[in-house]
Amino acid sequence: MAKVVVLGAGISGHTCAAFLKQKLGKKHEVVVITPNQYYQWIPSNIWVGVGRMSVDQVRFKLKKVYDRWGIVLKQAKAVEIHPEGDMENGKGYVSIEYTDESKKGQTENVDYDYLVNATGPKLNFDGTTGLGPEKNTMSVCTYSHAALSWETLQETMKRMQAGETQRILIGTGHGLATCQGAAFEYILNVAHEIRKRKLSHKAQITWITNEYELGDFGMGGAFIKRGGYITSTKVFTESILAEYGINWVKRAGIHTVDPGKAHYENLNGEQHTQDFDFAMLIPPFSGVGLKASNKSGEDITSQMFAPNGFMKVDADYSGKPFEEWHADDWPKIYQSPLYDNIYATGIAFAPPHPISKPMKSPNGTPIFPTPPRTGMPAGVMGKIVALNIVERIKGSHAHRHRASMSRMGAACIVSAGYGSIDGLGASMTVFPVVPDWQKYPEWGRDIDYSIGEAGLAGHWLKVFLHYMFLHKAKGYPFWWLVPE
């Protein structure tokens, strides 16, 4: 009997565990280790943040689902990986600390035949002084953060109703932050809610971003077909912000947030301050802090992980200049180069290089988005890792299933306001996620599969996808037919 341990139960880890158990059945053991008792559909946190969904509409308890599937759930935090075991036992294991209230503080070593690191990111609020819900800004990165954002936003709107002008700042809270898409959706939904309450004249809304141009989204921007013509995501983004009356500040790396003031440096090296009454700023991401040791107890963390804490996989980490990178340098199977029974998927793997061009101010401050690895790509990676492990357990030594982000497309629905008759959503697809300028020299991507349309239908499609993906995550009938 083989034992597969999955660290993390986000989109990638949960998808991986589901397919592992479906394909392996009762003959083999699947264990999921995650510090949270809930699965959360993170893309809908923006709607929690504007009061359009409750917390319980975007989450569910994992135990009930895993008990039904036959997956072992350990509510715990993975602390250290021992790929070679120790001097007494040569089998790899993970050291964990329980977060479950009934076992809180207890530790355990969990052995494995195959290990999947799908821990996702650490929300590194400490990377920017004064950033985060416990300090001076809001967040929508978790359901609890989003709920707090809604509580705070309601107070802001009450002041607007009382006649006070309120300054609202939304965007990225660090020079290297990613997930611009989530912040972009949130600012549009906030503007939509303010407009519905006829309070736009009392709102000064500003989008602040580390992107060189708007619409970069950490993937170097894109060209898309829209309404029969080709346009850039820069034009698309600027036009929709202008339509909502939103101002913007780009090429900004926030380094300090005081109460009501965000201090940033721009790419020209100039220091500026943006005042606010309400701010939601996405933090930078880092690895969760996993350590690694070999059989002798020597620390091999720096060999298995990149400096940012994400795990190295089958990618080119040689550090060659950005202009020399090629699409084939991106990982395909997400396997550790040191240990062939360890994989890292979703946000947990270390990208070989940025997708957006790296930029620095004259002071040496890096200000550009880091690569996104969320949503559809994360689910696809989780699935192909599961399928490859299943085939290895059944005797195959090949990795037939591949999911390079330079060969993978992604579809996204950008929510621009929630409403049954006045909602708006922009449906976008890009192929591939990482541009391949050798294969597609004109646009970097296949323009026939890179499209975008906006309208009420897009909003209803996003609502439908919310319930469809929760149906899949809960393992309801024919869940495996729902695409990642």
C-alpha cells in the first residue's frame, strides 16, 4: 500500500487529494495536512468584502468531505520535511504541529511514499511596515479578512452618508506583490456598491499598483480580442477604471503604512504619500517557512527551496538575464530535482523568473509584480501531479501528464459589480499564461484564444462558476467532470 501526503487544502492541494483518492481507491492511503478546518473558495472573498456573500457561502468544513472520500485529515501545520528519514528510519516524513483545538500544540512525524507540497503562500504583511488587518489596512486574502473589510467599509459608507468625503485606496501593498486581479475586482465592486447607494460624489477612489502599466496583472500584460478588434489589457483596465471614476497610481512600491497614510517609492526613485480613510492592500507572498533536513540532520532548506521560501521544481533556476528566458524554462511536472517522490504545486512552487519585466528604482528598490499561480492554473497543476503519482504507484515511471504555464491557458471572470440586473463581469482568456515570443512573435500569445468581453452575462457566469466549483470541491455527483 502506498501513502501519499498532501500539504495544504487550497485549490491545488484539495484538487490533488480528490483525484488521488478517486484514482487510487481504498488500496492506498491519502493524507491531507492543513492548518485550517475549512476549504475556502478564495475568488469569491471579494464578494464577502462588499457584503454580497456571507463567510459560510465561500467555505465548508473539510472533515465531512474527507470522511466521505476516505481521506485522512490532520488539522496541523507542516514544519519540517525529512526527505531521507533519519538514522533510524530511511523513510521520508514530515514533522507537523497540530492546530486542531483538541490536539493543539502536539507534534507528530507523518511518513510518506509520495509528498505533495501545496501549502500556498504566507501572507507576508510584515514585508511592509504597518500593513495588514491587525495594523492599518484591510485585506481580502482570507474569508475572515474579507468579512472584516466589509465591516470597516460599512463604517466608511456611513460617514459618506453623513456628508463626509472619504478617500479609498485599494491595490498592492508592496513593490513585489502579486494578485493584482483580486484587488482590481475588489476596487470595482467597492465602486459599484458606492454608486448603487448614490454616494459616488462623496468618494475619492484610488487604485495603487506596482505594475509598470495597468493591466499587467503579473503576466506582462496581454493583447486580447474584444468586440472584433485587438486591444491591450492596459487599455481595457484604464477604460473600466475611468468608467467608474477611479484614479490610479502606477509603478508604486509601498514600503510603510501609517494610520491614514501610505508611503511609497516610484520607479523614478521619488518618495510620495497617499492619504486614505479606508485601504485594502494586497500583501507580498512568501513561502510558509517549511524547513528541510537530510538523514544526518543537516539543514538542506536552501537546496530544496528558493530564497523566497517556495520549493524548487523541474525549472531552470540558473538566473540568466530576463531577456534570455524561454517558455521551456518553466516547470512541466512540478517534481523536486533532489527527491523524485516530492512535488510542489500551485503557489508553493518557485517560479524560475518573473513574467513581468523586473524593474528597479534608482535606489535599487524592485517594483514589479511577481508571477500569479492561483485559480485555474493551480487546479490544473494539482490534477496533473495527482495523475502522475497515481501512474507511478501503479508501475509507470513516466510523467505523461504535463501542465507548464507556458503551454497552459487560463480563463478568468473579472467581477466589476454584483447585481442581478446591474452586475458586470469581464470574461477573459489568455493562452498561454507565460508568453512565448518565439512561438507567437507578434503578440506573445495565441490571439485566437486570448479574448475578452464585458457585460451582465459575465457577472452571471461568475456567479454560476462560484457554485459549480464549490459543487466540485464538495465532491458532489460527477464532480470530476467540472474542469479545473
